[in-house]
Amino acid sequence: MTANPLSPHELYGRHRATLDQAVAASRARGYWSPFAEMPSPRAYGETAAADGETAFKARLNKLFPLDQPSGKGFVGAERSPFGFDLGVTYPKPDLDALIAAAKAAMPGWRKAGPDGRAGVCLEILTRLNKRSFEIANAVQHTTGQAFMMAFQAGGPHAQDRGLEAVAYGWKAMTDQVPSARWEKPQGKNPPLVMDKRFEVVPRGVAVMIGCATFPTWNGYPGLFASLVTGNAVVVKPHPAAILPLAITVEVCREVLAEAGLDPNLVTLAADSPDAPITKELATRPEVALIDFTGSSEFGTWLEQNARQAQVFTEKAGVNTVIIDSTDDPKGMARNLAFALSLYSGQMCTTPQAIFVPKDGIQAGGEHLNFDQVVQTIATATDKFLSDPERAVEVLGAIQSDATLKRLQDAQGLGTVALDSRSIAHPKFPDARIHTPLILVLDAKDEDTYGRELFGPIAMIVKVDGTDDALARAARLVREKGALTAALYSTNEAVIDKVQDTLTEAGVALSVNLTGGVLVNQSAAFSDFHGTGANPACNAALCDLAFVAGRFRVVQTRVPVAA
């Protein structure tokens, strides 16, 4: 009898080279990715783009088929921010049956071992990569990301993050040998000899709670970290962005079944805004792990109430920029313009509060007063978005009604340096697309700039000087949290001081970005997304701490006869 070509053991052999490269890349922290980030026919095939769009359109206005334990009825009311209803419905979950099925699937998954689980996870990621165009369309029309971002962040970059989690999980699980012979000398007497086995045991059922803006990029780390370490995963999408994660669950279940494993290791628990199930699901005693990206309010609720589980949260924060000086004012302004515009500021890494000394800065051999710095940034942003066809591919669309209302309400929060304007999309006339609003505030207005205003809203804050800016930025990190911080300075002493202060505060810092790298961007295998060291998140994507608590090592000892 021949071995199953899709058995966990065979899949581990098939993907071992990629896994080894991922582990090495996570240690070296240089650039590496096994998945092509450009939607090129050379990488994905001549018909991949058309096939993916066709597959997406075939999903619309239909029931999404999932052969998993379900209750009565269906849910689903997703609407594209580009102006149309998706019409996809999903089986309403029966949580009792879903969790019972997940628990029943785990013993066989545990016995697959770290190598087998890693092999299965890599096969899933490989198949997800082949469906990147379908997923990109699903991400675009649930989140409002422009297509290129939806393809990259929703597809290969998300897959990179999933693979990174697999690599860290596998590395943690295999840190010790699976078995050993223990032999202790006893002098003239025969030695004591024991055979010992060390088995990785999962924590239990995991719940991955998806967000509305980056359902795969933020979702895959938790999904694959829990899965590779032996846990079953219930995927709970945001009601506005179910489809990308439903496709993901479909692929997971397909691979698991083909590998001879129970597909109920990964299930979908979709709900609706008027009948939410997240609190009930998260507090069930069977749930041992929770991954969440979203609001501070609900993230804190999970931390305080889902006490039976290890909870990993990424919440809101206030990202800051300190402008001390620059030798490239145009490059600085262009970079900030791009960072503020990308996906209409709907990224947890987008800068919000830009601190500028009231007396101005030294910039490229000349002095710019405060108003000139403000004007330089505002003009660069306006110019960057002056071509509507280009602008819509950067801005994407506003994902939620709440974000659009927040933008409208922000008009009176400060002096307007650059007003937001709507732009018509050439392909989607009903898309809601708006350029960033840039406001000017005084340092005393901390109640305004010191709270997250998610969306295309930026505030330039007049401060006494760089020391004042640093003190305010560090305090916001410690008290409100932040995913990113940025500094512009030509003074090495200032750079060292800011780096030391913000490192101690627990936030990632980018210095003097003027080229093709934005403060918003985070590269798998190199950048740690978040630190877990400030209130914006209690974990980093991805490090050993993110995976090590998802399993335990249980030993068996047997004496060896003399």
C-alpha cells in the first residue's frame, strides 16, 4: 500500500525547504518571501486574474457552502464600500455543535505532531496563495481597500504572516527532542535508565475574531499559530468582512480532509450586527485561546471577561510623528502624504498626531517656520492626490459608516490646513472615497489629538520644541498605546534620545523615512508588528511569546529494564 500523498508526513516533506527558509528568515530578519507580491501573470498564470474575478462574482448572491455543524437559517449582509451588496449568505452556526466538533477533531491533529501539522499548514498557505486573486476581490469589496492593496495585504503579505506564525510555532514546539534516554550513573550499582517522551499538547479550542479592515492580514497570524500548535480554530469574522475568511476556512477544510484529518479543526462562525455571538463564543469554558483585532473597548472586555482563555489583542492607539529637522523636506512631505493617504488612514499603523516645534525646523539648509511646515505637508498631500484615477487606487474606499461620520464630525476639531474632499471612482460610481483631513491643533488640545480618530484624519500639533514633542509622544504611547512612531531629525543626539525614550515606552520607531518605505508598512519575517509593550496590543506579530503559550509539553517516563 502506498502512502497518502497528502498525509501530514508527506506534506511536511513537500514543504520542509520552505519551512526551513522561514525559520532562518525569522532569525536573520532580512527580506524574504516565498509568495509573489505582484499580481503578475508570470507568478500566478496568464488567466489567474480573470479566473479570480470570475470566482469572486460566482460567490455573489448565493449561499456559501460549508459542510460543518450549523444551526437553522443563514446570516450575511456584506456591502462593498464601492457601492453594491454582495448578497452572500453563510450557515448560521450552532455553537454547541461547532465546539463539540472542534474538540472531537483535536486528538487526531495532536497525533500528527509538530512536523505533520506544519506540513498541513504550509499546504493550506500554498493553496491560499493560488487563490490570491479571488481573495483579493473579496478583501477589496468587504474592506474598501483598493485592488492592489487588497491583493498584496489580503493575499501574499497575509500568507507571509501566516507562514511566519507557523515557523515560530514549529520552532517553539521542536525546541526539545521528542524523546530521550535518561541514564544516571549510580557508582558501583547499575545506572538508573529511563526512556522519556515529550509530547506537545494543545491548549484547546481557539477563536480567531476577525476585523473589518484587514481580515486576513490580521487574522492569519492567530489562525495559523493556533492551528500549527495543535488547537482547533473557530473563525469568527467581522459581520462586514466575512467572505475573505470564509474562503480561507473553505481551503483549510479542503486540505485537512484530503490529508485524512477531521475538517472540523477549522470552522466558520458568522454572525450579524443585530444578533452578535462573539461574547457568548469567547466566554465558553471550552475556549482556551482568543485572537482579536479591533476596538479598545471590546478588546478590553475580552481581556477582562474571557478569563478562561489566553487572549491576544490588538486594539486602538495614537501613532505619532516628531519633526525635529530634515535634510529632505520634499521627501519627508511626500512620504507623509503617502502614509496619511494610504487606504484612507484606515490602518492601525497610520500616523495621526504630527508634532512640530512652534518655532519651526531646519530643513534642507533653510529654516521653515511652523506655518511653512504645515503648508509643506498639506500641499504635498493635495498634490499627491491631484490625479483622481491615481488617488482612488491609493485611498480605496471608506469601510464603515462610523468612519465616514467620524471624518465629518472632525471638521470642527481644529484649524483646517487641508480639507477632505470626495473623489468619484471611474469604475464604481457609488464608492465612498475621501481624501485626508489635516487639522492644526495646539499642544493643550491633548483631549482631541490624544485619542484615536480612525480614518483619514491627521493633526499637526504645535509644541514648544522637540523635547516637548518627545515627552508628549512617550506619554501617549504609555497611556493610550501606539503601533508606530516616526521621527525626522538630522541630529544624531536627538535620534539617540528619541530611540531610547520610545523603546522604553514600547513602540516601534521609524527614522527619516523619505523614500519607498512608509511608517504604515510592516514586513513579515523582518518587522515585528506591535510590541505587546504598550496598551495598543498585548502581543507582537510575530515572536515566540505569540506562539509558546498555545501549547504545553507533557512527558511520559518508562524505566528501562537492566
